[in-house]
Amino acid sequence: MTTLIRHLSTPEGRADPHAVYDELRAMGPAVRMPWGAWMVTSHDANHEVLSGSGWRTVDAAWRTARQPTWVRHPGLKFLHDSALGTNPPGHAALRRSLGSFVSPRSVADLTPQIVQTVHEYLDRFDAVLRADGEADFGALVGDRLPMAVLCIVLGLPREDIPLLCEMSRMLSNVHDLAPSKARMAQADRAGKLWNAYWEQLVAQPRPRLPEDSPLGEWLDTETDPAVRAVAGSQLNVMIEAGLETTTSLLSDGVVQLLRRPDQAAWMREHPEAVHGAVEELVRFVSPVQLMTRYAAQDTELPGGIPVEAGQIVHAVVAAANHDPDAYDSPHDLNLARPPRRNLAFGVGMHYCLGAPLARLEATTLFPEVLRRFDLELAGPVGYDETLAFRGTRSVPVRRRPRPAATAGAGAAVAAGGSASAAGPVVVDREDAVLVVTLTRPDGDNRLDRATLTALGDVLTTLPDDVAAVVLRAEGRHFCIGGDLDELAELATDDPDGYRNLVELGDEVLRAWRTCPAVTVAALHGNVAGTGLGLAVASDLRVAAEDARFRAPETVVSIPVGPSEVLDRLVAEIGSGWTRAMLLLGDAVNAQEALEGGLVQSVVPTEKVGAEAKRLARRIARRDREAIRVTKQTMARLPHDGPDPTEGTDAWEAPLAQALRRRISLGNAR
Ligand code: HEM
């Protein structure tokens, strides 16, 4: 057993502790450690020990009875003054007082500032990567960003970030399973430093705190003397709890995404599913590996194992989060995994107070890393010695070499102003504005495979310095939808090709919706089916007076299934209007579209392109970063109604059937 546990501290064990956790799990529901404590690895046992009424977190009373010298260690003193190291009845007041810093409301108010900070740290990382060809994501982002965010949340001076990181990291040694004397001594030194820092921070008239500092406000308004007496300890533990954990999630999360390009690609393609994807990363990484509890009285662990009052149990949540009885293929990262609550943020009365904040950081950072960089690991990942945390430190990365560029199949890109006439899509560049024109007037700009591919190419090769993209069309109509004839033929002759084309349509609409530049659609004539989807996936929509909007599918006996078009329609005009458009199939004219929120302005038909370009040029003059962050923030807002992209598979068969029926009836559009 000693050898097995020791292996956890070796570089191999730190890199992959699950081989050991699996072995421990195979030994039974609870395993006795050489130092007399029990260790539990199953999901059920972890859940019981962390949230059952017969268990207590290790507190001052337990320490005094068994380790009377604990009071000599400031780090342990902070811990047992704080919510994290306290049991009822004292715990509730301490937890309540900390809650104000990280309530969902406070986090929502600070979101723009936090999102901005994520970008700022990625810019710094980018600069080093450009200059040196390689950069340590762990040191430059994972280590520092969580502290920068904590400084915003608490209102601490930003120049203190390096000192706070240093102190906090050394102090967190006290949470480890069996910290060495050297690591305890390091924590003790850091504890003294913290005491001096805290005194200076709160000394009246508090010159070190920014004017609107939440901590300053808290110090002015918190009246409970029991809470005030331990304010410094509480703040210290809050920082420790928020730093080490979030660092591991951000750094190790990126490691896992780089190791699994298929999962990274999935995340890129499914921005709408980022919350579930982050929960899976939290489960997979489990920044807190284990937590410790003691039995309040003589009791039993699941499996009938007797435990005496006061005896210690280590709940290995990292193992519980990889328990095959709780998760299918638990050692596979699967960002599309059906939701099931994991234990990474704990469970029960000590459930993580900072979870909304950590989630915000992660849901902002991961997609942004994937959007901005194509990275690979440039060397081994470095982990700390700690067993209690994942302890991810250095993550050396470099840009992945690009395969030789291939020209877009159908998009003709003209760099300096004049557009080429080839292909179903023509692209014209005017400074920071790109004008994309659908040029298949003969086919009423139907979105066939060639047009979708060309549009997709435009988006994947979009230069970074393009601020806005105008989408317009030649001919009588903007776009009358997908090419149903092409789809119907495929549905009959080539099921794979058919499925592939349906997916391509959704992918292009998704890419258009998540385009980093602002998109402006100039809409005239008929705007129908997938064409309507392109319109509603655009950020801004200008309608010509002759524009008519329509979702004609049910009129021609085609069922409407979960799709980007449906998702966007519900988000933009609400489910009532969407229902009316889908079920009646009637055309909505420009004025009605304006009233229903489908477009934001209506202009004379001959001016629609010029008006869209005017808006795009206005956007191009704005601060690029402010626009980008705002667009991202908007994309995060939930819309009402269920996720319409769920259950796509169930819809594909009826659609194919309907299309085949069209062919057999010779039912041309
Ligand atoms: C990915 C990031 C994070 C993870 C995985 C995580 C995990 C956890 C876990 C497992 C617990 C329960 C400990 C126990 O039951 O003994 C906990 C508690 C706590 N966490 Fe987090 N945490 C994270 C981020 C944060 C952040 C950003 C903050 C603060 C801003 C924070 C503040 C706290 C506090 C104050 C507690 C103690 C709550 C109590 O005892 O009532 N955490 N966290």
C-alpha cells in the first residue's frame, strides 16, 4: 500500500494518478491507509462522506485533540478560522459573509471586467509566443489569471498579484495529505507574511485599497463580531481556495484539449455547448483531488466498514469523478457527455462558493484559446508535488505547424477593392470591411453544396484585421433557402452524402453566427429557409422595402427539425413568432419583420447594400476589442425555450423521407 501511495508522488503518478486510483478502487469500497485513515474512491462513498450528516470536516477541535501543536502553524490557524475548516454551528455565518464576494449577482456585475482580463492575459501570452516561438501557458495564464480575477472580485491592488500568488501557493501546502517539514516551514513563513500584508491592507484610512473595493465595502458593512475577528484568515483561505484550483482547471484543461484535437474541434464547433463542455473538463481534471473528513460518531462507510468516532476518511473526489459505475468510459474526455453532476466542486455544506466565478473564467478562456491559437504541447507538463490538488504548473506550448494553405473552393477573394466574378460567392475587401456577395441569381442564390463550401471557406480564412462582414446578394432574391433538389437526390442515392450536406448547412450557419467579426446582412426579395437562417445568424439585419421573410418548409411537406435556423429564430424573435412562421408558412413583409424584431431597419430597396456597408464601416471605427468582447458577451446570453439543437438524429430520418417523397412525386419547388 505504501508503495502504491508513494507512486502518486512520482512524476508519472502526478501526470496520471488514475492508474493508482483504479487500483485502490479495485481493492474495495474503502481502503485502510498505513497511517490508519480510510480512503474512499467510489462516487457513492465520496458523496456520502462529503454530504452525509455523520461526517465533519477536520476542524480546530479535532486538531487540538490529536495534533495539539497545530496552533503553531499560521496556515492551519487561517484554515480553522475560516468556513472551509469549520463545522456547524459556526460555519454558516462564516460562509454567508464570504458569499457576498462571489454571489451569482456580483459575478454577473463583474463579468465584462473579467472577460476583458481573460483577453488581456491571452494577449500577453500571444506576445511571448510570437517573440519566442514557444510559451508556458501555465506560468503566463493559468498561474496568474485566477489571481487577477480574484483581485477584481475582492478589490485588491493589481500590483500585488505576484506576491499574493507566492504567499497563497506556499500556504496551500497545509492542505496536503502529509506535507513534509520543509513544506510546512514554507507555509509558516508565508503565514507570517500574510499577517503583515493584511495589517497593511486594512490599516485606516486604507490607502492600499482601491476606492470602490468590495473588500473595503465589506469591512465597512460587516457587523458580526465573530466574523470580523477572523476576516484576515477568511480572505486568505478564500484566495487559496480560488487560486490553486482554478489554475489547475485552466492549465490542465488546455493540456487535455491539446491532447485531444477531436474534442478541441468539437468545442470550436459547439460554442453553445460550452457550459456542459466545461463541466466535463472539471470532472476530468478534478482540480481538488481529495478532501478529508472525520466521523462524528461511531459509524459505517458504504459496504458496512465500521469507522470509529474521530477516525479520518479521505474522499478522493478525483477517483469518484472517474468511477465507471457513475460515468461511461470515465477516462475518456467527452465534451458532449450527457450531464451528470460531478463532485469536483464538492457537495454538501462546503460546496464551492466560487464555482460561478471559476465557471465564468473557464467558459470564457477555453473557447477563446481555441479561437485564437492552434497549439500543441512543446514538452512535458510540470505538476507540483501536492496530492490534494492537481497542481498543474508548467504547460509549454508552441503553434502547430500549418499544412500548406489550400484555396477556398468557391470563394473568389479580391484584396484591394475589385471583386472577381468566379464562383457562387464573391468577396470584396474595403479596408476593415469584407463584403460577401452571393452570386447565383439564376438559382435565386440557393445554398447548394458549392455555395455553402465557399461561404465556409470565407469564414475559416477570415483575416484577423477584418472588423465587419457584410452579406448581400445579387439578383431578385437574397436567398430562397437550401437546394432541396440536391438534398432529395442525395437522400435517395447517397445517405452519407445527404447527412454530410445537412451537417454542412448547420456548420456554416454556426460559423457565421460565431464569426469573430460583426456580421451585417443586407436583405432583399425572398429570404427563406436556410437563407432566413443566414439572416438571423447575422448580428445586424437591414431589410429592403421589398424583402419577404418565410419559413416555407411545412407548406412543401418538409418537417422542421432541431437546427441552427430554428435556434436563431427563437433567440431573435421569440417562440410565438417562430411558431407562427413555421406552422403557417406565410411570408412576413419588411415592415412586419421590423415590428417583430426580425430586422433592425428597413430602407428603400436600392439602398439596402449601401446601408449595410455604412453600418459595417461604423463598426470598423469602433474599438475592436470592445466590439469583440461585447459580441461574445451577447452570445453567452441564454434565450428562452429548450435547446432546439437537441435530438437532431431523430429528425434526420423524417426529413430524408419527406425529401424522397418529393422526388417520387416529381414535386419540383
Ligand atoms: C475550478 C475551480 C475550483 C474548484 C474545482 C473548487 C473546488 C472546491 C471544493 C471541492 C470545495 C469543497 C471543499 C470541502 O468540501 O472541503 C470548495 C470550497 C470552497 N471554494 Fe472552491 N473551487 C474552485 C474555485 C473557487 C474560487 C474561484 C473561489 C473563490 C473565489 C472558491 C472558494 C471556495 C470557498 C470559500 C470554499 C469553502 C466553502 C465552505 O466551506 O463553505 N473556489 N471549492
